Amino acid sequence: MLTLSLATRLTVQRTREQTARPPLPWFALGFVAVVALNSVIIIPGGAKSAIVSLATFLLTIALAAMGLETDVSKLYAAGLRPAILGALAFLFIASFSLVAIKLMG
């Protein structure tokens, strides 16, 4: 994701001199930093369990915030096509995940 964002940014900069640049996904940099940190040091089990609980809580809050910001009238106005696309994306991701889980044991 980070590579794609940087590539897009470079392409846009070459084609447009004075336009807005695409945003850099800072969360991706944080994710890479945490992965590197976890690879370099050993995190105690108690700390890992606290981190997992905090991550679950923060993800729950983020998803709730997205849901609370959803305008149902705009969804209705968009029609059935985006809903079908969302359902197909869900089915693809769920199927892919299930196959990956079954193959990995």
C-alpha cells in the first residue's frame, strides 16, 4: 500500500505541477514500524495481551465512528449498484479468507 501510494504521488507530481497531491497513508508507516519493532524485540506476553485488547477497542471505536457518520439517505440515493458491489466484495474477501484458512490448516 505504501509503495502504491508513493508511486501514485510521484506519477501525479510528474503530470501535474500545481495540483493537490494524494495523501500519504501514515497508518501504513506506523504499521511497518510496529512490525519492525515486534521483529527486533521480544514483547512480554502480558504486554501483548494488553496491546491486543487496546487494538480491539480502538478498532471497535473506529468502526462505530464510521457507522455513526453514515448517511442512510445518501446510501439510498446511490441506488442498488454500490450495495451489490459491497456484497460481492464481502463475499470475495470471506471466500478468499476461508480458503486460506483451510489451506493453512
